[in-house]
Amino acid sequence: MSRHVVLHYLSTILVTRVLLCSAAITGLLELLTLLEQTTPILQRHLGILGIVYYATLTLPSLISNALPAGMLIGSLFMLTQMTSSNEIPTLRAAGMSPLTLYKYLIPATLMIGFFGILLEDQIVPRSELAYHTWWNKTDPFSEKNSHAFWIQNGTQIIHIGSLSDGGQTLSNLDIYDRDLLTGLLIRTIHANTAHYSDTHSWELQKTYRIQIEKQLLIHTLLQDKTRWFIRLTPHDFICLSTENPSLSTWTILTMLYGHFPSTSPPAFLETSVLERFFLPIFLCVLVLLTIPVIYIPPRAGFQNWTPIRCLAIGLALIVSQGLLRALGNAGILPPLVATLSGLVIFMLWVLNTLLRNEL
């Protein structure tokens, strides 16, 4: 049997099992979210179309969350089934070592990992932004339900009391201008509301200004309308108002280099980028954790406890990665340590297990 045939066969089985398991987990998560959100959707009189639209917008995020667990369960189920049906013993009798078997599984795993990167980097940020915009726009009490937040845009510090109309209207807006050289406050502007008029322009209504010159306060009388020129759009304000939003890599880099305002600390942004691009390695480690099932005696089948142990260890890796990411987001651990330390520890453990079984 040629190497190409073995690679194609193993890759096809692995991708099929992972897709089926990921689809099952995604369907379960979607059902749980619909059970929680159906009542608010119907209270807004959005009907069945609103439920379908909500499910469509949240689907990419759920697929991204279900992908690691689907990879673990799919590869574990595939190897256990092949072992019980004597396929793995046959391959090993033909001279294939566990390391060689793992090498044949890497291309399909990397392909799934690159799909996960594309999903998290391009599809999930767009779908989440569309969801938050739609959810804010359809909320009849958006001014009361939305929370206040702060952003820093260059030398300006901006406070927004609430968002409404899908980000087209800002309420209780405060703008604090600082001197570029000294960083001292030089001007404050308060507006009751701000409406998006066109590109890079907002119309402030019922505004007043306080100018600080030579330690003197100069008040400006209340004005009905004032133009506010800023590069932020309604979608940008919706994104900035979201807690821990999903962002594309380009957006994260512009935030880190100060070209786009951010409400998240640099540690959170750096950890998000590293975790995203280390996803293929993460999935490869999950597949490696399932390799010990090939040592199950064929007659034992599913009565052996090895698949359960591999599943528990794989889930422990997924949970530990979440905990380490939280430490990285908070700045307690360096982003690189928070991303790679768990992978290295579990990879060394499973390699030690494989070596003990081979010796």
C-alpha cells in the first residue's frame, strides 16, 4: 500500500469524524443559546425570522468554540474504532510506528487548524459585529440597557453613556482633549446626543465646551448643533462597547500600535493573537493525546479505559488552556507563556507515555 493511499485514507476519516463531532457539539451549543435567547427575541416582536437570524449570526462563534473538543473526540473515536477493527494492528504489523501514524494525521489536523484561524480571524468578528449591531438596533430600550464605556483615541479620552439605533446615536458624550506634549487637559466637550451624519463626521446636539488656558476656565454657551470630526464609525463604537470582542488580526495590530482606539489592555490583545495562530499546534497536541489508544488490545474494544483517560486528559488540556489564557489576558503571565506552557507540558507527558509503551 502506497504512502499516498494511507495518507488520503487517514486524512479523510479524520476530517469526517472531526466535522461530525464538531457539528454535534455546535448543534447542542446552538440549542442551549436558543433556549436562553428565544424569549427576548420574541419579546422584541422579531418572530421566527429573528430566531433564525440570531442562530445564523452566532453559528460561526459556536463552531470556533466547538472545534477543539470536536478535534479531540473525533480523533479519539477514529483511532479507537480503527484499533477495535484491527486496522491499526495491521498497519503496525506492516512496520508503521506510532510516530509515523501521527505524521500521517498531521496534514489533516493542520488543515482544520488553518480553517479555525480563518474562522476566528475573518468570519467570527464580522458575524459578532453584525449580531451586536442588530441586537442594539432592535432593542426598544437600548439607551437604558446599554452600558457606559471609555475609550482612548490619540490625545482624546472619550466617555459614552449609551448606544442606540445600532450605534448611529451616542448619548451623554464627554470628550476630554489633552495636550500632545504635556498630556495635560486643555478642553472638555459635553453633548447630550451625537448622531452619525456621514463618513468621519458626527453631529453633536446640545453641547457646551470648557476651554482651559493658562489655568483659567473659559466656558462656551450651550450650542444646539456642533460638528465632531472623528474616524470612528457606528460599527467601531459597537465593537468598542462590546466586552472582550472578537477582532481580526489587523484590527488588533492597529490597536497595539496606537492607530485605533481600544478598550482592552495590550496583554489581552497579544494573548488573543498568539492563541489564534497557535491553534494548529493546539489541535496537533490534542491529536497526539489520543495516540495511546492504539495500544488497546483489539479484543478489548470499547471496554478498555484508555479512551476515557485520553478524553479526560484532552479535556484537561482544553480547560487549562482557558485558565492560562485568562492569566495572560489579565497580564499575570506573559502572553507567550500563557499560550505555550500548557501545550508543552501535555505534549511532554504524552511523549513519555508513548516511549514507555514502546520500550
